[in-house]
Amino acid sequence: MKENVIQLKTFQFAVRIIKLYKYLVEEKKEFVLSKQILKAGTSIGANTEEAIGGYSKKDFTAKLGIPILNYRL
């Protein structure tokens, strides 16, 4: 099976977000924003996994658009 670059990159990103969260909580004693960063940063991988399991190209595209739509200002 071919390696999925999107899956790999979102996983690596989530790992970096978790490390950032731990740093902010343990070293800086920051609890509110760090929790939001953790949720937002790890949800990207969850949405990507769901998109990969989509039934069609249109479904895949719609599900990958979720992170962008949720975090617009």
C-alpha cells in the first residue's frame, strides 16, 4: 500500500502540537490557551482520517474543508 503523505504530515503535526501543549502546561503554567491549541491542532488529523474514509472525491473534499471552516476569523 502506498504511503499517504497527508496522513503522515497531519500525524507529525499532531505530535508537535502535543509537545507544545506539554511545554506550555509544565513550563509556562498556561492552561486555557494550551487546551485550545491541543484541541484545534489534533482535530486536523481526525478530520483527515475521516476524509480518507470518504465515499467519493466530493465527500473527501468536503470533509477536508472542515478545519478551514471551523477556524476562520
